[in-house]
Amino acid sequence: MAPYEALYGRKCRSPIGWFEVGETLMFGPNIVYQAIEKVKVIQQRLKIGLEFSLGDWVFLKVSPMKGVMRFGKKGKLSPRYIGPYKIIRRCGQVAYELELPQELSSVHPVFHVSMLRKCIGDPSLITSSEDVQVIEDLTYEEMPIAILDPQVKNMRNKEVASVKVLWRNQQREEITWEAEEAMKSKYPYLFKALHTQYIFRTDVPHGGPAFHAAGTGSVVKLDLRNQLSRNNGLGGEINPSLLELKKLRYLDLSMNNFGGVKVPEFIGRLKELRYLNLSGASFSGSVSSFLGNLSNLQVLDLSFYSEKPPENDLEWLRGLSFLEHLNLGGSDLSKVADSWLDTIKNHSPSLLELRLPECQLLKLPSSFPSLRLSSLLVLDLSNNAFNSSTFPEWMFELSNLVHLDLNSNNIVTELPDEFAKLSSLEFLDVSSNYGIKGPLKKSLGRLCNLKTLILSYNSISGDITDFVDALSECQSNSLEALDLNFNELSGNLPATLGQLKKLKILQLRFNSLTGTIPESIGDLSSLETFYLTSNKMSGNLTPNIGQLTSLVSLDISDNMWEGIVTEAHLLNLSNLQEFSVGMTLGKNITLTFNISRNWTPSFKLTFLTIQSCQLGPEFPHWLKDQNELTSLIFNTAGISDAVPDWFEDLDLKLDNLDMAYNNLSGNVPDKFRFNFLANVDLSSNRFEVPLPLWSSNITSLYLRDNLFSGPIPVNICEALPNLTDLDISHNNLNGAIPLCMGDMNQLTTLALDNNQLIGQIPDFWGKLPYLYLLDMSENRLSGQIPGSLGSLAYLRFLRLSGNNLSGEMPSSLRNCTRMISIDLSNNQLSGLIPSWFGETMRSLLILSVRNNRFSGPIPLKVCSLSGLHILDLSENNLSGSIPSCVGNLEGFKAELTSAEASQYQGKLKLEAKGRILYYDTILYLVNSIDLSSNSLSGEIPVEITSLSKLGTLNLSGNHLTGTIPTDIGNLGWIETLDLSKNQLSGPIPPSLTTLDFLTHLNLSYNNLSGRIPTSTEFQTKDDPTIFQGNDALCGPPLQQCSNGGTTISDGGMDDDGETDDEDKLEKIWFFAFAGLGYLVGFWVFFGTLIFKKSWRIAYFRFIETCILDFHEWFWNFLQKWLGCLMSKRKKHLRRR
């Protein structure tokens, strides 16, 4: 062994090199070849990782910079990635151009591959570009949030003080050592009153101790408020070492998630605390036992500190005499519901801010003789259960009040004039009381310091002119936000509205305002939000709307606007993002858009709604640059065009696309992209080719009433797995229903009606647990109704009419207990009508099984359907009698409530007024019983006449006998009555003539006898076919009654005991009373003039004045006419 090796333990190396024999071999050219191959492999690996395709989404690397200098340079932290962004172009071999958002417009969009990462990786490194201020060199300044630990480093000839700094962005923290002097100069607030070590534990798992103190000293402020999501907050128990911070004055633990641990009682031993905030921190337990010990406390916020706070008696306030700010939101103060104000004013007289929202308070004291809260600035009593008929007097004694919030209570009264006493008020919210009524008084407008006024969801009526006029009279009105949504306001918007120069938010939705928008609206240069939805305004839109340069949201929909919208209405709205106009369900188009094809708007919209307006016939070209749209609604917009290619190239990512009820044609664009839970409605157009399958993000897809053809795609369940609503009805689809639709387990509505589908109904319904509406009517489906339909526990609407279904109804349908409407008409179903309809489907409103092959009697259990409004059992083979229990059908005796009316959905074919009618939007107004074309026998039950709200009764085509019930006139709402083609006998009841709404009557082909009633109402029934086939009937419009028949003419008496002289007598009495009326009227007038001289003189003076006025007017008119005639004559002579 060489001496060097023995001394140092390794062989000696020199430029010449010492080698042992056999230690190294020379391979010649092979070693060069192997090296080249290894280099190629490495290059290939790098190339795979650093190569992207067009359309890929990548993250962009940015460098967070510390704001402090170290050795003359700003230090970098670990890189972050913002994005993702889309690659739109490749520049050479190693660079790509990205599509950057507006906030990065100052950054050049071309980047080297080393700056990019594919859209995968550690989420903690991803930062939103909106959360950081990225500058041109792709860096941004990261902010420190805490100083964790100081230390002094000994250098060669000096000592350097440094501190451990915690940096945070989003989910991930970093800790670095920085020079103390540099940090103090840049971030002095981190060092204020921090002369000791305090360790913030960032490595503690949820449920462990959140923090602990590492020393004692003079820490006075500890702010641990969670600014991020609750999952990133602190958790676990608080260590008692917190007590070592004996001079702590400020403690904020709000918005963390301590998981229900009890509030530590040792907090009550922090005697120096002035500020304590535990709001939203998910603690539990009571605070009453220790809070009273914090005698120096000035600010206390316990709002929603616990999900289930215990009862609080407020007695602990006794020891907090210096308290100025108190927030007990969400506390349970029901124990002191009657004395809460008395307790607070006695124990905390220095309060400046009192917030008690959602505290289960029941009583709002009306008066206090010695209120000691005169210094109060903020009072929040919102979301309580006050049931008051007045605003309390003591509230108007708070002359310094700046903020008053009484929203979401049960106050029922008018707004009193005493509000004018609160001259310092800047914020007033009494919304959602629903009982605030009366006018918006002028006295409220005298609050010149008012910045925010919220009165929505009440019953305030009248116009707003006096209020706005009063505000405009203020030398410097401060109003910035006015919310009067959902009231009963009427009248016009006053011109003085334009004098509210500072107004930013104006919300007047869902009122009854009339007139048009005043011209002065253009003077509101600060206006950002303007909502006029659902009023009764009309007329032309003023072009001055286009002067609202600050406007962001404009919604003037659901009014009756007229005229033309041009570029002038939108010209200067450079900040506009949301625009809505038109009628939601309107059919009469009165507003037309006339915008040049070449006009380019200055705004970038995200939300655009134009409904029931004439926007077409061409697709609007001014949308060419609107590439930030997320919601686009062109419903009933009069567009008769194909969707242009440039609209697809906008590459929009939409939440809502609605172009229904137009005349759009051609193919549906297949490049549309959609956000999660997107809605698409292209109904009632002329789109062709197979059904489009865009994105799995779509949840609602309405394509009804188009020209789509071919089978339903077999992969529809894979392409649209998140669908909840699918409507592809009224198309030309054919083939069988795909079995994979059974895997679309989120479906709530499925409409396949009015197509040409064939085959049997699939038996997969057990896999669709949330299905609410199923419509497969008007197809060519055959076979039996599958039993698995009975597993649809939430099914309410079932329509299978107009197919070739056969067999009996499956008994499993009795499990659909929530059913509201069943339509199985026009099939070949047979068997008995099940009695379980009335046993389990107690909510049924519509039952239609017309035109099938059902037999047997009408089940008595049908009478248990007390809410039934439509019963159609016609055109079957039913036998037996009509059950007398039909009088129990209470639904035909009462009008529908609004809740019941809202449950009517879809459409139904019914026979009414002598023909088959198709009901859709007004289905909820129909009350009908149709038992026609069966084999029913027996008499018409008298009980049926108690159904006073019945609109249609059709019993024709049966074998009914007996007489028409004498109380048939009790059917006061009846419009259609058809008793034809039976074996009824006897006279027509006189009460039938009292049915004022009766428009269709058919009594033909029975055995009725006697005289046809001749009342005024019945004389309109002059069609002889109404009564034909009744040989014993006589009188108009049939043949006259004769002596030899059942009636006697010339004053003789008929079978009913009536005489022809009765009609003559009626005429005599009519003329007698008419003459008497004229006679009385004549003598009342002229008799007064004869016997009362003063009246006679006044009357003749009036007549004389009228004659003189007319004489003067006539001569003035004649002189002007002659003068005009002479003037024209002179001009004519001069020309000659």
C-alpha cells in the first residue's frame, strides 16, 4: 500500500493518474457510441415532458418575491403556478402562446416550455392570478403573516439580528429567516408590541392543540382569524399556556373550526383583554361563567360561536361596564325575551354597537322611560321573531344612531314620520318584514346622511315621488343604495331621480310602477346596478340609458316596452356585464332591436337576456366580440337564421344557453362548451340531424319541438351522465328507447312524447329513484306497462297515452303514493279500474283512462280522491250505476289554491264543448267529469248536483234512466253539459235555465217531454239538434206545442202547469215598470224646477251661459275661418 493511501484512505489522483493493472480498460469507439445513445435517451425524456399540443391547458410558473432585501437582492420563495391557461399557438420548437386573462394583459403571452406545467400536480402550488398581483417579469410579492422567532447570528466581525418569518399563500406556508432590520422597515406592523417568542403551530393535524406559547413577555395582540376556508382553519383544544401572555389585550380566534370543543374557561383570567372575538369558531358550551371576569373588555363578538349555543341570561354583562361593542348573533336569548333591553341598558350603558341578530327574541319593548343608550351608533335586531304593530318610541331617541337593521322580523305597521329624528342615520334595513305598509313618506327623504335604504319584501304602496323629491332637496344627499324590491309601489319614476348623484344601486323589482324611465336617468353617472324587473312600465326606452358609464348590471325585463333599441341605448356602457330586457312569457313583441351589423360594443357581457323582442331575423352580429359570456338567453327573439360559425369560434364556456322559440335552422353547433350544472334550452326551432351530445356538465337539456330524427343515441347515458331534466319530445325520433337510459340515475323529468318510438317500455325504472315526471305519450310503444314503474316513489306525473299498450295496470303502481296526474288514455288496456287509486294516491288531481277496454263498475274508492279535478273514464266498457258518493269529490266544490294550481304540469286531451280540446297552460282551470260512451245504467245521482265548481259534465252514450235532477241548476260553473243518447225521461228542469255560464248543451236522443223552457238565457239555445230525438218535447226551436199534444195553446195550460199568458203578462209588467220609471224621472227633474225658484233661476242661468259661450266660440271660429279664406284669396290674386 502506498504511503498516501495509508494516510488518507484513498488512492492518490494526479493529472497523470496512478492506476492498478486491470483497473481501467479502454473500449475505443464503443464508449463514444454508448455516451451518444445515453444522451439521446435523456433528450427524448426531456422532450416528452416539455412538449404540448394546441388546446392543452397548462399552468404558468411565477416567482413569489419577498419584499425585503438580502445582500442587495430580493429573495425568492418556492415557485407558484397560476392558471390553468389554454395553449393557442406554438412558436418555434420550445415556446408557446397562451390565452391569458385580462388581469395579465401587461404580460407577454409567449413563454418557454420551462415556464409551463401540464394541468396536473400539487394543488398547494397553484395560485389564482386574481389573488396575486403578477407583474411583467412574472413575479409577485408574497406577504408575511407572522414573526415566529428572533435570533442573533454572530458573523466574523459583527452580530446580525434575524427573525423567522411565516409566508403564506392559499393552502401552503413557508418559513424563512430574514434580516430583522429589513423586515422592520418594510413590515413594521409585524413588530408592534412583539418583543417575545410566540410560536404559531402550522404543523398540527386537525383535532390536535392549535398553538402554544414558548415564552413570556409583553404580547398584547394575537390575531388568528381564519381568512381562508374553514378546512384551513385552526382546530383542537387551546393550551392553557396562553395565560403566560399576561398583557394580552387583543384575541381573535374567529372563523376557525375548533370542532365543538368547549370554550376554555381560562380565557376569563386574561384580565387585560380589551378585544375578544370567537365568532364562527365552532366552539361549544356556555360563556356565562367566566366572561363577567373580563372587566376591561371593550369589544366582544360571540356571534354564531357555537352551532347549538346554550340559553343565555345576560347576567354576566354586570361585570362589563366598559363594553362598547357587543355582538351576540345566533345566541339563545329566549330566557330573557321580555327583559333583554332592560338588562343591557342597566349593565352596559356605554355601548356604541349592539348586534343581536337571530337571538330568538319575541318582544320588542314599545317604550322605556329612562333609556341609557343614547351613545349607541349601531343597532342590529334582525332575524328575530318580533311580532310588533309599531316601531318602539325609544328607538327614535337614539339620536346618534348611524346603523339600524330590523330586517326579517314580523313588524306590521307603516313607516312613521319619527324616522326623521334619526338625522345621523346612514344605514336602514327593515326588509323582509312583509307587513310594512303604507306610502314611502317624504319624512324619510329628509334623512340626508342616509347611504343605504333597504325596504324590500314588504307591502309599501303608493308612488315614490315625495320621497325622492325630499332627498333631492338635500344640499348633499348621500344615498348610494336604494332597494325597494317586492313591494306594491305604483306611479311613475320622478324626474328628480336624476339628482341622486351618488346613487350606485337602484333596485325596484316586482312592483307596479308605470310610465317610462325618465330622461334624467342619464345624470346618474355613479349608477352600477339598475333593476326594474316585473313592473308595469311601458313606452319607449330613453337613449339616456346609454350615458350610464358606470353601469354594470341592467335588468329592465318583464315590462311592456315599445319602440326601437339602437346603438345609442348601449353606446357608452363600457362597464356593462349583465343586460336583461323583454317579457319572460310574452307573445306580443313590441320592442325591436335595430343595431348595425358593423357596430362593435365597448362592453364585455357575461350575462345577456333578450326575450320576446324582435332581435332577428338575422343572428345578431354585434355579439362577435362577446367572448366572456357565461349566460345567453335569446328566447322568442324572432331569429330566423342558422347559428353562424363565428359564434362557435367564440369558444364560450356557458352556464346557461336558451335560444328557444325562434326559427333557428340547420345543424346544432357541436363546439359549445359548458360549465358544471349547465342548462340548455333549444326548444321550438327547426334544428335537424341526430341529437347533439355536448358535455357531461349539462344537467338540463330541452330540445323539444324541433326536427331531430333518427334513434336516441345509445351512448346518451355516457355522454350526459349528470342530466336531471331531459325533454326531447315533439321530434321525429324513432327506434327503441335505449336501455342505457336506466343508468341516468339523476333524472327527475323525462319527456319522450310525440315521437315515433317503437318497442316495449324498458323495465329499468328501479334505477331512477328521483324521477318526478315521465311522459312517453303519443308514440308507437306496445306491450304491457312494466311493473318497475311502481318503484318510482317520487313519481307525480305519468303520461303513457296514445300508444298501443295492452294488459292490465300493474298493481305495483299503488306504491306511487305521491302521484298527482295519470294519463293512460287511447291505449288497449283492459281489466278492472283498480280501487287502489283511491286508497294510496290521495293526492291525485287528474285521472284519465279514456278510450281503453276497461270493464266492470266504477270503483267506489274513486270517491275518496277528494282533490280530484279531472276524471275521464269515457269510451270504455264500464257498467253498473254512477256511484252516489260522487258528491264526496270535494275538488269539484272549491276553487284551486295557488299551491294546487302550481302542481298542474303538462298537457291533456279532453272532450269539452262538443269537441276534443288540447289543454296546456290553462289545465289548472279545468274541472271535468266525463263518463260518456260506456254502458252505465240507473239514474243520475242527485249528489252530483252538489259539485258547484264543475265545468264539464258528460254522461252521454250510456243507458241512464229516470229524470234529470231538479237541482241541476246548482252546477253554477257548468259550461258543458252533455246528457245525450241515454233513456232519460220527464221534463227539462226549470233550474237548468239559471246556468249563466252554460255554453254547450246537448239533451238529444232521450225520452224527454214537455215544453222547452223559454227564459231569456235559454232563448240562446236555438239549435234544434240540442233537443232532437225527444219526440215529446215541443216549443222553440222545435215545433210549436199543439192542443192535441201535451201542451195547450192560446192561454191553455200544459203538462207543467204553465200558460202562454205568462209570457204576455211578463211583457205587460215590463212596459208598466218602464213607463213608471220615465214618469218618476221626469217629475223629479221638472217638478223641482217648478216648485223651487232658486233652482229654476240657476238652471236657466246655466243654459244662458252655455248659449252665450257657444255663440262666442262660433263667431270666433267663423272670423278665423273667413280671415284664412280671404288671406288665401289675396295670395291667389297676387300670383295672377
